[in-house]
Amino acid sequence: MARTLVTGARGRLGPYLAAEATALGAVITSARSGGDVECDLTDGAAVASLLDRAAPSLVLHAAAMTDVDACEVRPDEADAANRQAVEHLVRHLPAGARLIVISTDQVYPDTAGPHLEDETGPVNIYGKTKLAGEQAALEHPGALVLRTNFFGPPASLSDFFLDAFAAGRPVPLFEDVAFSPLHAATLARLALAAVRAGAEGVYNLGSRDGMTKAEFARALAAHAGLSTATARVARSTLQPGRAPRPRDLRMDVARFEARLSLTLPTLAEEIATS
Ligand SMILES: NC(=O)c1ccc[n+]([C@@H]2O[C@H](COP(=O)([O-])OP(=O)(O)OC[C@H]3O[C@@H](n4cnc5c(N)ncnc54)[C@H](OP(=O)(O)O)[C@@H]3O)[C@@H](O)[C@H]2O)c1
């Protein structure tokens, strides 16, 4: 039986991972505030104490500073949360414990996707610090990095669109940004499948095709029976004050599909079952 430590346990993805990990054995949740053990992962001594108390055989690391625009204006904070925190985990992990790090499609450049795993070139501080965190993780023998994007409650892009359509609020639909997320529940299930399969190294884990964010919003609305009459088409590059972002975030998932001998769902399938 595994003893799984889930970091970022009070974030959007952490609870999905914690729920899936119960099938492997005991689960210990950690967050800065709340969870079984409170810990600021930027504090090396606190991480040593956390790992001592939790004594995990598996760490699912979902904690991160995820606000792309905040990372751009507070790069030292982003570096501490997204790179140094992983270094602390690697330094203090019990011998033989497995480390799974959740990363992001923001490590890819502003070029046409779908991106293969070795095509990195982040254009913002969030992507740069997450990539540095991946590299820190890979110092740990057998580490697994899953680059991803996801939707589903609470407080994700899908909630933003559905809430706006339900309330009849005007909402911009970016037709110049494409991505390939999975539902968070699917992502958590597949992350644990990768653990069971003993996968190591770096994998893209998303839907097998992708859509523009405008197509995604319209498909969500159609599935929920909501009108998109209040939506307006917009271009991401014209939004003032935003950190730079890659416009094509779609990931090539062939490596993951081959390693686990499965076919990942399309984004339309993910929306239809959400
Ligand atoms: N959301 C997305 O669309 C998306 C897309 C691609 C990849 N990802 C990746 O998926 C993972 C999970 O994302 P998410 O959306 O669940 O993130 P989230 O909702 O922002 O949650 C992240 C959690 O990390 C915690 N955290 C931040 N700094 C910390 C620190 N110094 N010490 C301890 N905990 C800290 C936060 O705790 P507080 O509540 O205390 O701030 C928060 O609960 C991240 O690695 C992210 O990079 C997310």
C-alpha cells in the first residue's frame, strides 16, 4: 500500500488527485492553510518537517503559483513557489519515494502546436519557473512530470464561461488561442494510471486534439443548454496588461498514449461527459 502526499490539496486539481490516490492507500494532504499538514513549500525546513511527518512513498505535487499575470510581476515569488519548492521536495524526499510533478502547457513557445515534449520555450515567467521546477524534479530518480491543462469545477475556465453564459454577462471568446485540456477528473485518473504503470520522465497529458478557446466555450454552452448570445469574439493579443502567452498550447500526446497503451479522449468527448 502506498502512502501518498498530495501538495496543493486545496487548489483546483489537488482534491481530484487526493480522491484518486485513496485507491492506492493512505493519503496525506498538504496546503499552506488547511489540509492534514500545513506547509509553505518555499520554506526548506518546513518541507523537511512535512516529509518527516508524512513519510510518503509517493508525492503528487500540485502546489504552484498558477496566476500567470501575478508571476510576471512577482518573479521572485514565482521562482520560489514553482522551482525552489520542488528543489526542497527533492532534497528531503525519503529514499525510494516516487515524485510526480504536475506541470503546464505554458512551457511551450508561441509557435504552432501540437507541441512535442522536447519543444520547450516558455514566453512568460510562469512557464519559465514551471520548466525550472520540472528540471529540479528530474534530479530525483524515477520522477514523473505530467504537462497538462484541465477544466471542471471549481473556478476553472469552464466555470468562468458557464457562469457568464448563465448570468447573461458579456464574455470575450478568444479565437486566436488553442489548447487541449482534459477534465480534472480524467486527468487525475490518468495521472494515477501513469503512477501504476511506473512511467518516468516527461509526458504531455491532455485531450488528443484540442480546440480554440472560443470553440471550447461554445461547445460547453451547447452541452449545458445555455445561450452564447452575450459572447463577443476577441483576440488575446489585444487584452491590455496581460503577461505574454503562447497562442497555440495544444500538446502532442502520442508519447503518453504509447507508454500507457491507450487512446486519450478528444476534447469534445471530455466536454460531452463533463
Ligand atoms: N489551472 C489550470 O488551468 C492549470 C493548467 C495547466 C497546469 N496547471 C498546473 O496544475 C497544478 C495545479 O493547478 P491548480 O489550478 O489546482 O492550482 P491552484 O488552484 O492555484 O492551486 C495551487 C495550490 O498551490 C498552493 N501553493 C501556492 N504556493 C504555495 C507554497 N509556497 N506552498 C504551499 N502551497 C502553495 C496554493 O495554496 P494557497 O491556497 O495557500 O495559495 C493553491 O492551493 C499546478 O502545478 C499548475 O501549474 C494548472
